[in-house]
Amino acid sequence: MSPSSQTSRPLSFAALLTLSSLVPASWAMDCSDILTNKVHFNFKELGGPHIVHWSRTDIEADVKYNYNFTLDICDFLKHHKGGDKHKECQHGARVCGIRENVDLSGTNNATITPIDIAGSFKLHGNGRPMDEKYTRLKDSKSNADSDKEGVRIELHGGRFPADDKKNGLDQRAIIEFVCDPDRSGLEGEEKDGGEYEKDDGDDDKSEKKLVRRADKCEDSENSLRFCGYETEKPKDKEVQTLRLEWRTKHACEQDAPEESSSSHWGFFTWFIIIFFLATATYLIFGSWLNYNRYGARGWDLLPHGDTIRDIPYILKDFGRKVVNSTQGGGSRGGYSAV
């Protein structure tokens, strides 16, 4: 065998390890099984890209900022086919913000700026993981959450500007899934082409979507609502935080299912498996010992070989006695005393 062929396998294995380390960690979060404090939540039905909007006006700069926040809790966001990649977030994003800067000075010129808010961007060499965190609302330290049922998901990884390590600001998204048994979570979902579902007689709903009160999230009937995009300082470090609220029945805690008989059968199954493994180990070790110590062959290899060979006859005699006792009914079988 040539030296090159000898080293081919180790190199292939190393290459596989390298490739596996480059796979985006966006798949690490399984939306179908969010576990926090022994409570499971399944948000698989909420998968796919979802959009919320927000606008604010900087009067001093005479600029209006229109934000489109897109998120997918089950997979990373895809680039639009034929779109300008410089106007979209990087691959690996789970939460992406697209900011439109509109000049109000009279020119009405607009520029598009993507903002990586949350995701796994390790493929781009900056080593920013999503580092997802889950908090059951009932276990939250906040008094405002004491009467809520659901889970809070916190996602990291983004930075804006993305390549400015010195002056860039870390980003994060906090999505609060709140139990609402009457909502699927898709109410008010945006359609293709930027259209929105409207309730009859609510012509001003598009304006209401951009209103945000100080004491709660935006005044909207949509299940997914915008709650803020502000700079916060959670741990002596400024972080730009996008807060969303998602009302859905999938955030309602399910009662623990009753223990079924299948769980008991699982215990006995393992007991039987362990018993047979122990028996097989005993026979193999005993045979090896008899072979090396006594030079035994054939049936003599097995420990207690005579007893094992008699097992069929013992079972046969036992079965015959059972049959005879059943058929005889306890009588003397027709024999008379002498």
C-alpha cells in the first residue's frame, strides 16, 4: 500500500470533521420540542417566515425609518430568488431586520439596510452563535409574567453593522409566546405581495399596526405583534433588542399524560434483555473457562452441560404430569385398592 493511500482515510475523516463544524447551528433549535423546566412546547405549526412592521420618524434628521422584521423560528431565512444579497441578511439568520431610510427633505430618496438580529453566523468567520435561551413565563422573576402561560425565547448572534467589531452594536430578539386557546398564531398573517388580511369595517387597520403604546405591544389584532426595538443594557453592555409577542394556542401548557401500561412493559422488556445478556455472558465465559482449563469439547464446554442436556426431558416430564393431573381430576385414574 502506498503512503498516499495510507493517509487518505485520516484526511477524509478530518475533512468530515471540518465540514461538520461548518454546518450552521441554526438547526440546533428544534421548534417542535422547546423544553424549559420539564415543560414541552411544539411550535412546528408556526414555522416559515413571518413579518412584522414598524416605522419611526427622526424629525431632527428629517428621515423616516420603515422597518420590516422577518423571523422563522424553525429554520434559517432564505434569500429571495433574484434579489440583491446586499439588501438581505446573511445566511444563517433566524431574525432579520430590513430598514428603509426615507429622506423627507423633499427628495424622498430611500436606501435599504439589512440588520442581522439573530441567527448563527459561524460560516462567516465571526463566531457569533445564536445561543438560544428559554424561560417559562410562570417561572419568570417579573411580576408581570406571573399570570401568563407560555415561554420566552431569547435569540442572539446578530450585530449591526455586521463587520464593525469596534463600533457595531450586538443584536438580540426576545419573542414571548403567550397562551391564547382561541388563536392558531397565524391570525393577521401577511400575504404575498405585501397585502394584509383585514376584518370587515376596519379600514384603518394598516395605520393601527404602527401604533405602539408605552404600556403594551402595538395595538393590533394580529397574533404576532411588535413590542419594541430599542437599545437595552442587560449586563453592563448595550444590546439592540427586538421584542415581539406571539399569541397562540401552541404556547398553552398541556397536562402531563397519564402513565400508560406501555411504560411498565418497557421496564419488563429491559429486564428480559438484561437477563438474556447475562445468561449469554455466563455461558460464553463458562465455555471459555472449560476449554482452557480442562480442554473440554462439544457439550462439555457448556457449564453444567449435563443439566442443560436434560432440560428438554425435564420439561417433557413436567408437561406430562400437568396433563395427567388435569385429565385425571384428582381421582385414582380407575385403579382399585388391593
